[in-house]
Amino acid sequence: MEGRRREEYAIVLDFMYTGKSFSTRSEPIAQVVGEEWFTLLEATPKPSISLSTGERVYIGEGERDKIAVIKYRVSYDDLTETAKGNLQGTLLQVVQNNEKRFVDVFNNAGPLNIREHSLELLPGIGKKHLQAILSARNQKKFENFEDLSNRVPLLQDPKRLIMERIMRELRGGERFYIFTKPYVRERGHF
């Protein structure tokens, strides 16, 4: 389908070898988060495959080595407690591993409307931090998170700000989504 954003790789948040405790079917289930759009999914591994939390798996269109079927997209509330517990650390790792992509958010973000800038969606960034970020990036684009932290005084850990914003979007109910696709309860499509 044209224009549909699909995940290629995901990180395992929880693996239940016998499925969910309340399920009548005893089949292995993995709850995963996509690396690109942070889509939360449930997947069935291939027979006799065991997955580990934190493991990176291919879930794209081509031949998959460990995942048999992507069952459906799930909401944050559908995650197991184990998956919820692993989510923040996993997101932080994805942000850290894709530093250039997320530093570019600070380098290229623009206004949402005449009163609000997209950088203000990050927790802890108000008008003063926004002006400091815009002023510093107008002088020279940020090279990495360390450069950003050094040139914008009093800015909290930028990796953590991005992770916290992604968490807010995954929980739902946000006016704007800059890192994820809003969850719509619709089984079978992701």
C-alpha cells in the first residue's frame, strides 16, 4: 500500500513461550517495538525459536529468520508489565543508536502553528529553552547530543527528552505526534 509506513526491525520487549496467561491458546507470543516508528506489535515466532528481551529481530516484508507472523498492532495498555518495564530502556537505546536521526530533530524542527514550536512538545522545553536551541542552531547545526548539551545551557539530557516524548505518544491522547503513528484500535493493520 502506497504511503504506508512499515517497520523493518523491532526490539523484543517481552517473550511469552506459552502465550499470555489468560489466553486459551498456548502459543508463543512476542511483544516488540519497531525501531523506525516505534510501533507496538505482537508477533508469533517461527516454530522452536526462542527470543530474548532486548533482541533485535527483522519484521519487514522479506524472508524473516525468527518471526513467523505479525499478529497485530497493540496499544501501550495492551503490553504486559514486563514489556512496559523494558520499553523506556529500549527506547533510550534506539535513540542513542540513531543519534544523527534524533539530533536532526533539534536541527530541523519547525513551528506547529504561529504560537507553538514542535520542539516545545519535548518535556521540559519551554519558550526559554526553545529560544536557546534556535539561537544555537542558527549559529551552527548540532553535531551530536554532547554538542547540543554543551551549547544549550541547562538543557536536560536530550536523549531522555526524546524518549519521554515517545513514551507520551505511545500512551496516547496527544494532540501532535512527531515520532509515532497514533494508535487506532483496529486489529490486523499496523
